[in-house]
Amino acid sequence: MGLEEGEVIQHPMITRSVERAQKKVEENNYGIRKRLLEYDDVMNQQREVIYSRRRHALLGERIRDDIFDMLHESSIDLTRKYYADGNLDELKNEVRARFLADIELTSDQFQRLGEKGVSDLVEKTAQDFTGGKKNSSVRN
């Protein structure tokens, strides 16, 4: 271009091109930082849950409630996974693998109970296998 080293380029077209490129880079960096903060928030929430449960286990507080809460969540997840497809055999296999318990359920009952009823039955089966009920009078 015939310019010497260090000489300032003062052409409007080049200036606008550099400004546009800089703006795109800054927008991209902003998006990256925003996404990173969102991931960080999720990680903090997960960390709080894990540390809370860990603290309960170490101090012997609420262990029974935490276990039954996990059983409840797990039974809902299992039912959602298999109920929509009507896959009773896979549900039974998964209950057996996760909870080491057999669920007594026929195809007719599976359809008649509905997703919520099946979920409740899975949870009850898991609770019965653990030898307790959530609202039992046994202390932690």
C-alpha cells in the first residue's frame, strides 16, 4: 500500500471495516461470557444440593427424608421414560436394576393407573423394599 511502518491508516472504508470486525468479536465474547455465567449458576445450584445432602449424611440429619426424596424423583423419571411408549417390561427391568425390587403390575393395570399412578406404585415398591415409609415414626 506504500505505507511506512507505524504510519496511521486513515481511510473511512478501512476504519468502518475494523469497527465492524471489532463489534462482532465483542458480541461473540459477550455471548461466551453470558453462557459461562449461566453454566456457573447451574453448577452452583447443583453444588448446593450435593453439599446439603452430604452435610445431612455426615451429621445424621434428614437422611431418611433425602433418601425418600431421591426415590420419589427417581420413580417419576422412570415412569416418564417408559410410560409414554407403553414399555412395561423395560420399566420392570429398570425398577429391578435400580431398586432391587420387583414391581407387581399387569399391562391392564399399567394403562388403567395412568402415569401418576404407575409412578406412585414404583415409589411404593421401592419404599417397601427399603423397609420403611416416608412418614414413619422411626427417627433418623
